[in-house]
Amino acid sequence: MGTGDEVPTGEERLAALGRFIREQRGITSLSLRRLSELAGVSNPYLSQIERGLRRPSAQILQQLARGLRISAETLYVQAGILDDRPPGDDLDRRILADPHLSEEQRQALVAVYWTFRHERTGASALDEAGVAGDVTER
């Protein structure tokens, strides 16, 4: 993908998602086995996801996000379930990077924010993707 304007194929997106999960696992110093335990998925299934051989459901992505201690939305974007938001709309990233809050506080703030956004707009990209409940059920 040369220009950056090209849309990745399904296989490319799955491979990129797998690499991203593996990188996040490395950052958090989790073994494949430990993340599979934390996420409640089998070790072979997680290995297949990381190698880009399986397309995980939104529910599995949420479970993996919990295990990795990142927002589920981050994985939804990586998987192509949600479109990445414009650069100016980075509130999630700013909250998740705040060193003055605990991980639980950061996750709760993001969940509350998206709950309020959902209530205010009545419909969101999460609704369309069928994952609205996943974001608020942290």
C-alpha cells in the first residue's frame, strides 16, 4: 500500500489487526497464553487471530481489549468495524493516556462519554456496527 489512500483488503486488515494485538500484548508483557486466559478465548484461537487467519467478532475484540487494558473502540477501528475518527476527535486517546487517572478511571470515563454521545445522538456508528453495548459494558 503505497500512497496511504488505498483501502486495505480484508486479508490485509486481518493481518494488521493481528500484528496490532501482538504488539499490544508485547507492550503489556503478556504471553499468548495469559492473554487468552484474561480474554476467555482459547490459546489456538488467539494465535490464529494474531496471525491474521481468523476474523474475531466484536465480542471477542472487547474481551481482548479488556485483557490488553485498552479501549475496545481501538480494536474496533483496527478491525474495520468502526471508522477512525478525525484527528481533532481524540478525546478517548487523551483520556486513556492521562497519567493522573487509574486504568479503571480512564476506562470508566471513556465508557461514560460514549454512553452520553449515544444517548444524545440516538444513533451512532456503534449502533450501525452492532457493538454499542460492548463499549458501555466495561
